[in-house]
Amino acid sequence: MDLSEFKVGSEFSYSFSFSQDDVLTFANASGDFNPIHLDDEFAKTTIFKKKIVHGFLGGSVFSKVFGTLFPGSGTIYIKQSMTFYKPMFVDQGYVAKFKVIEIDSIKNKALVSTEIYDNENCLIIGGEALIKYPIIV
């Protein structure tokens, strides 16, 4: 992205989904082998009735977008808040939405709204991130 376009009010959306292989890879990387994510029979006994995606796997999309797409390469994560409103499921489409709330152009920091919605436009994860973005040269 052209960083001159990164300003208060700038918005960005990113569509994605996760496979069960993604969930297993995340479980192996994080060490979180909670059966709610991996075991069909166990998941059937829960309030969700099927396996769910790790919440932090869902939230990891924010890191991907900041570091590669909006604002992009060189961005540093400082802080992230997340509230998990609903579970995420494998092989379902989601949209991560970003909106720049504040910019400190002296320190090259930005406060950005971070949200994930399902295909019915229900809020799944909501929060805010503080990032340090690359200096525009």
C-alpha cells in the first residue's frame, strides 16, 4: 500500500477462511490441543456442537494484514485488544475489517479498529491494535 494513503479514516478489508489443517498447524505451533478444536466427538458435547477455530488463530489474521497488506511490510505490532463474541468454524468465510482511528505522525504510530465478521455480517472478534508503521520516504 502507498503509505501516503494511510490516514485517519482509512479502511481495509481482507477475506479469508481456515481449514482443519490450519487449526492443526496452529495447535502444533501453540501447544493448545484443547479437544474443542481437534476432536469431533468431544466437540459434539459442547455448546457449539462442532469443532471451533482457536480464537488466537482467528486474531492472527490481524498480524498478517498489518505486516503484509495494511499498512504493510515493516509494520510493528505494539498492542492488540480482542473480544471474542462468537466462535469461528473451519471452511467458513470471514472478513477482517480495519479502520484507522488515530495517527501520531511524530512517532509513526496508529490506533486501528480490528474486527472480524462472518458471512452473515455478525461480529465475531472485535478490538483495537496499536501499531508502529514504516516511515514514509
